[in-house]
Amino acid sequence: MLAVLSPGQGSQKPGFLTPWLDLPGTEARLTEWSALAGVDLLHLGTRADAEEIKDTARTQPLLVAAALLAAEQLPLDGVGVIAGHSVGELGAAAVARVFSAESAITLSGVRGREMAAACALEPTGMSAVLGGDPDEVVATIEKHGLVPANRNGAGQIVAAGALPALADFAAAPPAKARVIALKVAGAFHTPFMAPAETALAAVAAGVTVQDPARTLLSNLDGTAVSSGTEMLSRLIRQVTAPVRWDLCMSTLKDLGVTGIIELPPAGTLAGLIKRELKGDGAPEIVTLNTPDDLPAARDLIARIQGETR
């Protein structure tokens, strides 16, 4: 079985969309989507520097646009499973045909702007916790009044919350764990983002949905969601709920996924999967970053599709 994955915030790199402009229609697509997102996706994906694309309001629609541009170039009928990380879930839902690409871009624009606005309300942040016993790490995070906002597997959990609490946590980390402050605008996937969740829900109420055309995993608990209405509800709730990418990877393993294509900007999710799903039966992975990677991605789809017939 083949899975296609859509990465989340933090995976962006300056100029990463530039090679895709060589494909017919790409510039027109980005121009059209820019109007929906409320940001200049063409500029952000080709000429903007790292600081400019770090802005949450700009990054989120940029990542969704990149995933959708690449997915349009793939024969998706051969894909069995779709999943996304954080804002990548919007791109994944569109690839699974829960809603249109245009709806995904619109929602990502609202999500990015409103989460950025929520970050400005009070000083919050996030810290990566590497190593340690996962249960002990989570217990220590919660003891400090923080939230385990991202449980990414492969020994990586992200704590989020008020900056003073994060400082106290870093001063007394869990045993055998290393704490690294992340350069982010605020505490994503925590109750601090409640105003953004409310704003996203208001816009999402006008989105037309249908049930997924293929297996679509949810960050909420790693399960496959068969209802488009439920998936949209989960996407809204995800703004304040932790990302359980560890459970998504567990489901990929349980489903017997043997091949994975990570959409651009690819590499982050591939790295987590290589560390978590290693050894016998580890899936073959294609990181799709430029159009030069499309032949390898199409070949993997064709081979796995042939094996399942």
C-alpha cells in the first residue's frame, strides 16, 4: 500500500517553489490561489527569504499550495492512504477530495492569519523535547502547566504554553531528555489558539465537503476518517488540539504501507518515519521536492499499484 504525506510548518525553505514554475500552469495557479489566501504565494515561494516565510500567516497557505501543486502531477488513483502533519492536513484533505483545492487554500489563509493573531495576544512558545521516556516527558510537561502539542514519535515531543512555564520546564527537564526552544510565534495546538479555532469554524461553515475518496488519517488520534463532515470538524478542532503524528505513523505501519511519497517541501516527515518505522518492512520513501523527483514518485506508485493487483 502507498501513502502520500503532506508536511507542516517548519519544513519550508527559501525559493523551494522556484523549480515548479517550469511546469505549465503553475504560475497561473499560484496567482489564483494568492487571491484566495490573501498573500503573494508566487513571491513567498520563489523570492522571499527565510525570515519572511517564517511568518505563520504566510507559511501556512504556502505549504498547502506547494503540496497541492505537486499532488496534481501524480496519478493518485494508485494511492491508498493520505495524511498530513498539522496544517498539512488541509492539503491532505484536498488530495483525498474532502473539499476542493481552492477551499484548502482559503482555509489555510484564514488559519494562518488567525493563529498569528492569537500568538500576539500573550507571550507563548514551544520547545522540542528530544529523548527521555515518553510517558515521563508528557507527565513533566503537564506538571509545568504546559501541553504536549506535538507528539511526533521517534523520540520527539513538543511542549507548548506560556513562556515562563517553558523556562521553568527547560530548567528542570525530564531524565535523559534535551529541551530546545523553537523559533515559533506562539503555542500552536493549545487552548491559546481558541480565537483562531473560532474564526476558522466560521469560514469552514461555508465549505462544501464530501467523504474522502481514499483512506485519510487524522492527527487527532491517528485513525482513518470516512466522513467528510467529521474530517472538517477535526481540522477545526486541530487548531487547539495536539498533533498525534506518532499515532499516524503507527497506523501507517498497521495498514501495511510499503511506499511513501512526501509532498514538498519534503524531508521532515520522511526523517521521522525513517527513525520510527525502521528495520524489516520499512517503507520505501520518495521525497518530492522538485519536478525532477516526479519520475521516481510515479515509478513508486506504478510498482506498488502493480503489486496490489
